[in-house]
Amino acid sequence: MKNEGLKANEVDYGKLIINADWCKGCGICTAFCPTKAIVLKNEKVTIADIDKCTQCGLCELRCPDYAIYVGRKKNEQKD
Amino acid sequence: MPSQLVDQYFRADKLPQIWCPGCGHGIITRAITVAIEQLGLDPDKVCVVSGIGCSSRAPGYLDFNTLHTTHGRALAFATGIKLANPELKVIVIMGDGDATAIGGNHFIHTCRRNIDLTAIIFNNNIYGMTGGQYSPLTPKFDKGTTAPYGNIDRTFDICDLAAAAGATYVGRGTSYHANVVTSLVKKGIMNEGFSLIEAISGCPTYYGRKNKKGGPVDMMQWQKDNAVTVTAAEKMTPEQLEGKFLIGEFKNKPEPEYTKEYQNIINNLQGRDV
């Protein structure tokens, strides 16, 4: 991991990881989230209900700024 | 720490990018790195070349061998790189104006030459970086800074143009259909010859605002609603296809590749001289 020391202001919600510093608030992820697990608040993406998240990865696929991504499931984690 | 993909293939210290909120370019750039990851290419053997424009900022964020060149000339630089180092996988990122207006002649002749490059044109229908002037891809009657009453020029169809000029692999995706872009780029990189992938991207700041297309989400929704896959279009009537555009693979017809032909000449001549 070459960016280990990168000071990205990330918050780990378990299923999803969000970096609000990179989010520009375009709303694409929230509009195309099939379960509406995420929502825009003060022009930044935040969690609406983490239990609704199915880790489908569409937010990660369509985020133009790489500000949101799916956290790895426990059985997929590498050392 | 960013996601594994971003950590591995991006210069994360340069992020967030300069692109406007909701610009599709970031999505397409990511789709290209996913293709490189899935092919398992050695990052040291990948070279990403771009010209000038919004799209051409992309290599600045990508952690490969990258080159940011002059307006419209990305393909000329890429041709030089490929001829000097044929083992490199050369990916060219251009915008619609960069590739088809300023670089139009380079574009058609690179297609004709069938050199092993993979060109991805980020088509946002306008010159974004310089303030919203109309490009050869601005649809007829749409507005730009230099066409305040509507543009009366007809547009190019980049994919038809490339196929007619001799590109051996041609396809189209959109920023909404990022997975389609990934699969097309994968096949394009694997194709020995010139591959052209058009990726339709939304420009909410200039094209969207000037033409009342709504915000980023509306532009993505437009792509979702109006893109028709090639296979689905075969079963549709011309009336049903009115106002729609096609996505998918349009041409896959391998032909002799330029650097190989060039090497053949060298081999033949050296064989004769010795």
C-alpha cells in the first residue's frame, strides 16, 4: 500500500467507506443507489441506513471522485 | 487510505481531481484502470498518453508511464512511443474536440495505419476546459458559448468515422455504463491493431447548463434512458430507435498490425544485406 500515510479523511462504516474530503456532492451515488442506503447531507455523501446497504458496489462504480467505496467483507480480507 | 484500486493505479496524493462535480470523466478513468487491473497488465509496461482538454488531465492522476502532450497530437506522440517500444501497451486518452477537430487528421490516419494503440475518446459534446465552445460532437441545434443561437453544424459519429477510416476494433460506452467501457477497453487492449472506444460523458457545467439538460444525475439518467445495446437494437424498429444512440461493440475485424509490418521490413532488409 503505497498511500498508507495519505491523510485522507475517511470514515469506515463497515460495509462502506466514505472520504468526505474528496466528495464534491454531485449526488450520482445517492441517485443510483438501489436501496437508498446513502444520502446527501450538506453537499456531502453520508449514510442514511447502513443496514440497507447490500454492498452492490454501484456507488463505487459511478463515483467520479472515488470518495465512496465498498469495504471488504470479512471473508474477502487479505492479510 | 483510498480503495485498493485507487491506491494501486492512481496518484492518490493528486486527488481529488480538478474536474467539476458530477463530471463523467472520473468514472471513465476508473473504468479504464479496472480494465488494466482485470487484464493483469504490468503497470511499468503501460503508457498513457493524452492531448489537451478536460479529458487529457486523466493521465496526471494515473500511476503509469504517462505523457501529457500537445492539443490534438496525442496519437502522433503515441505512435512514436509504440514504434520505439513495441512491447508497451499504449493507451491514448482524448476528448471529442481534441481527437476529431484539432487532431482530426492524426485520428483518421492512425485508424488507417492500424497501429496497436487503444484510444479512448471522452465525448462530453463540448470544449469544457476553455469555456464551452461547440465541438464537432455538439449535436445540431444545441448551444455553446460560440453558438448562442444553436449550432448548425452536423456532428461526426466517432465510431462510424473510425470504422470507415480503418480502425480494427470500435465500440462505445457511457459513464453510466462504466462496466461496458471496462469490457470494451479490455478487448481494445487485447486487439492487435488500432482500437477506438468512445465513452460518452456528461458535462453538467457547460453542455448541461447551456442546453438545460439538468444536473449530473439528469445527464446520467439521460444516458441510461437513451443508450441501446447493439443486440437490442437489432430487434427494434427505426421509430423505436428515434433519438437513441447505440452502445457496445461495433467492429472487431483484425488486420495486419503496423509495428509488426514495420519489423518485417527491417528483418527482410537485414536478411538480404547480410
